[in-house]
Amino acid sequence: MGSEVTLQDVAERAGLSLATASRVLNGGKRVVAAASTARILQAAEELGYVSNGPAQALARSTTAVVGLIVHEVDDPYFATIAKGAMRVASAHGLLTTLANTFGDQDLEVDYVQRLQAQRVRALLLAGSPRLADDQQARLNSALERFIRGGGRVAVVGDHRGPYSAVLPANRRGAAQVARHLFDLRHRRIGIISGPAHLTTVHERLTGFTDAWVDLGGTPDDITVADGDFSRDGGYSAMIQLVERAPEASAVFALNDLMAIGALAALHDDLGRDVPGDVSVVGFDDLWMTVDLRVPLTTVRLPLEAMGTRAMEMLVGADAAVGPQQARMPADLVVRASTGPAPVSS
Amino acid sequence: MGSEVTLQDVAERAGLSLATASRVLNGGKRVVAAASTARILQAAEELGYVSNGPAQALARSTTAVVGLIVHEVDDPYFATIAKGAMRVASAHGLLTTLANTFGDQDLEVDYVQRLQAQRVRALLLAGSPRLADDQQARLNSALERFIRGGGRVAVVGDHRGPYSAVLPANRRGAAQVARHLFDLRHRRIGIISGPAHLTTVHERLTGFTDAWVDLGGTPDDITVADGDFSRDGGYSAMIQLVERAPEASAVFALNDLMAIGALAALHDDLGRDVPGDVSVVGFDDLWMTVDLRVPLTTVRLPLEAMGTRAMEMLVGADAAVGPQQARMPADLVVRASTGPAPVSS
């Protein structure tokens, strides 16, 4: 039985030191050369060695596991961030426990506690923070407890705590959308918004409206319909917008999934041509936006790099320095879904 | 500090039994009513209770964690299966450690060992098994070691081991594609294949060709180009196919991602109309196939239900019965990307 094989046996068979074997099989902080990693893993497999994660965790108060919390794993925004993050974790010999909140805010606090109970060494929160409220306060106190226990935390967006943070330029990206639509002579705009308690939504919304006013427009030019960051939510919100603001000649959806739903509603249900009758803009630049029935004008975020950078802040060489911040660019990408406002006859 | 708060304290504050508190916070096998779960979690939070997963794991030789291994988390095929699986795990109070192999077959065996070292109680492999070879033998021996250690295993596809399995009707779905294209009078077919060592690829490929011959066609009617199950692989394979089999009037890509790449190549690089010049069919029915520049004819697999069912086999009420099998349907969905073969002039 494999259970009697020791780490020493594995190191000897591989012809490498015990420390190296431990780093590979228990996920130590130093990176091991790929060739050595392969030799250790092969020796472990041949001998049937199985290390005991929980025993090591007790001895060290931590495990070779990091926690990653997302809202929806099947939303490509999160799947792409997760891919980048997991690539870095994997390169450091770490496993990733992925917790999916299904958009349920109570579950997020719950997961932080459960992951702490499992003694994960670090936590990455990929979902947007909330605007200051009781829920965000509960989350922050759970995260502070995790940090007091020796864990590290990184977040996407500004959670206003002692965490490393990756900060996408949501305001700047949304301001570019305002200028693009203004330059195309659109004067009445529909916005498909996301969950109002998320800072990501707040930043994209105010980024657009502030820029719009700076350009000479007024807040009255803008009609906002509520979406939920999903494709189907964007579909319903588009139908609502056409009823409430039939004169709007351009629609800005605060993420690509909702823009995809809006394009479907305009084509299938409303019989409007894009961009002849209505221009549509999204946000995120998901990979499939170039393959849509009308390729989507959107704001590109470097999603995979955001995941990579956030995980490096947790487990990379300079993680010990303390909380860090990285600002990430957001750039307008113009495709076929936007064009000049129709000339009124 | 929270570390001095006991489970008993939490149970008392919630006014519930110690057993219930344990089930909620340590993820026992019995499901706890939602209201009781909420009361326990609130009491734990108020008291700052943090359970010790590794200590419990040592006592019980297992943790409230299940392992899920996928090839690419940002491939919507896997993301959707993962969502279904994680929903069930979460409902049973279990966390999910998601391991991403990046399509690297060595990593898959490695992950099984690492997850066993972490004492996960069950493993779900969402990626296709390989045709019988050394690599698959290594994977099976790692899985057998995991089962001898008391773990449970479920797989998507036929891994030929004592595992619970969800079996999508790949052959039957591909046969429906053959009939559909034959009925539309296509007689020369291009196939964009996936990694040749995967049983999923073998089943879809032979399912098509066997049905094609039954319909009166011959294997010589079919030209196969190699893809890698990615969008960009489908793009390159499409260009290759047009060079090698310019007379092919229909293309069957063995998954939707490659079909999306093929549509892009036909539109952007080759200037061919779909379906006027060439018909295109995919496989899987990813959510965005209705939103493409040409809505895609494809074979629908119930991806989220596949994940749900596989996880239920691992942690649901009847998991103790032993390995189970569930056959999942595969049904052709006809959309705009297929039409009659062009009449030769």
C-alpha cells in the first residue's frame, strides 16, 4: 500500500533532495525547475506515494490550496479571469478551490468562512465589490478575520480594505464610449445597467454620464433600464428601453453579455437594424464578440491578465511585500455595431 | 479571537443541535434545511467561529471538498458542466476544488494525486477519456488508488473503470448530422476533427462515418482536417479543408468552438456564403450558437444537466449504491447554417 511510502523514499528514487520533493508535493513557496518537478512526480507515482495534505496543514496552519471566488463560472468574464489565475497557481504547485456564488451575496461571506476553515493560504475575489453597505461590511470583516489568521487576499475592484487589488479602468473605458457615440452624433442614449449595488456598475455608469455632460450633453439625454449582467437580462432590458425611449439611437450595455442579449432582441423581436437604426456598445471584450451576428463595438479589458496579475500578487515572488495595486487599461474597440446616428427625416 | 469559540457555542447560540451545527459547518452527508443552515451560519459569523477543516479531515480521513477536473475552464463546454456540478456540491454544503489541465494529459494524473493528498472525498472528471493507451492506464491506476483510499469517482464519457459515468450520446448525435446533410443532398463532406486520442472525438467521428456509409455514401466522400477543439484551431482547419477538398459543400466540426472558427474563416478569409456555398454544423449547442453571424446548426447536449447528474452520483442520496451510469440525449438542432447543397452548373 502506498501509505507506507515516505517522502524520503520519493526523494531518493528521484535522486533529489527531501526539500525539493517537499516543495513539489506539498507546494512550498519556492518554484522548482520543471525537470525536477517531473522527476519527483514520476517517482511519487511509481512508488504510489500519497502525501497527507490535512496533516501538513495542521503542522503549518496552511495548505497548498488557494481560494477563488467568482459570481458565475459560466460567465466568460469570470471564466477568463479564472483561467489566468489558475495558470499562475498551477505554476506555483498550488491547487485552486473555486467557489461560485451564483450571484448570491450571502454565499460570498459564507464561502470566505468555509475556505478559511479549509485553511487555504490565500483568497482571490474576482467579483465586483458592493457599494458601501451592511453586506460589504460583513464581507470585509470576514476577510479581515482571514488576514488575521495569516491569509492573503487579492480582489478585482476596490474593496476598500488592506487587500492587493487589480483595478480595471471602468470609468475611463465608459468615458470613451460616451465620446464615441457623441462623435457619431447620437444625442439620445439608452443604457442597460447591471446590479445597482456593484461598484463596477456604478463606475461604468458614472464614467459614461460624467463624460456625456462634459461633452455638452445633459443627464436627460440618457434613459437607464435595469439588467442583471446576463444575456437574457439584456434581452428584456432592450425591449423595455424601446418602449420607454423609442427615440434613443444608441444603446450602451454595461457588459458584453447584456449587449449580446440586446442585439438578439433588436434582431429577433424588434426588427431594428444594427447599426442602421440603433448602435450597440458593450463592455469587457469577451472572445465571442467578434463572431456575433453584428461584431460588437466594446471596451477591451485584459481579462486573463487581470487573473494572472491578481494571483501573482497572492503567491508570486513579491507577495510578501504586502498589499499592492495594479491599474489595468480599458480601451474602446470599434467594430460594426456602431455607426452614425440616423438622420431624422 | 475566534479560535476559542467552539462548535457547541455556535449550536447554542443558534438554538440547534450540535449535530446540525456540525453538518452545516463541516459539510456532513445529510442535507440541512435552508432555515437551519442560515441560523447556524449567522451564529458562527456573530461569534467569529472558524472550524478547522484539516483537523476534521485527519479525524475522518476526508474533507467537505470535492475535486473537479476540466481541460479548459474558459471553454463554455466545461464552464457549463462545472456550473451544474458546483450547484449540486454547494447544495450539499461542499466546496469544489477545480483543477484545470490546460489540455495537458500529464497534469491530469498529477491532479488526481494532489487532490487525493488533500483528502477530497470525491472526484469528477469532466474531460473526455483517452482511447486505451499508457496515459489512460496511468490515469486509471491513479483513480483506483483514490478509490482504495475511500474516495468516489464520476466521469463524463466511458473511462472503462469502476466509476459512475455520464454518457452523452455522441455517436447518435453525429449520426443525425450525417442524415441531415445527406437529406440536403450534400455528397462531399469536410470534417474538422479534435484531438485524435480522445474517445469523444472517436465516437463523434465514427458515429458520422458509420451513418454516412449506411445512408449509401462512401468513406471517400469525407475529408478530415485536424483541429484541437478550440475556435482558432477550427479557423485554421477550415482553411486547410478548402485547399484539400474544395468540392466539399458541407463541413461538420466536432465541437461548436471549432465551428465558430470555421464560420469566421469562411466569412473573413475565404469569402464563402453560409449556407449558400457551404453548410456548417457543430456539436454541443453552446449558449452563444444562436447569436453568431449565422446561427449554428448543431447537436444539443444537456451540458448543465450532465454536470448536475455527475455530481449527484458522487454526493447525492443514492451515491452509496455504487457506480451508476446515466445516458444523456444528443439531439440535432437545425438553424440557419445548413441548407441544400448548391446545384452544380
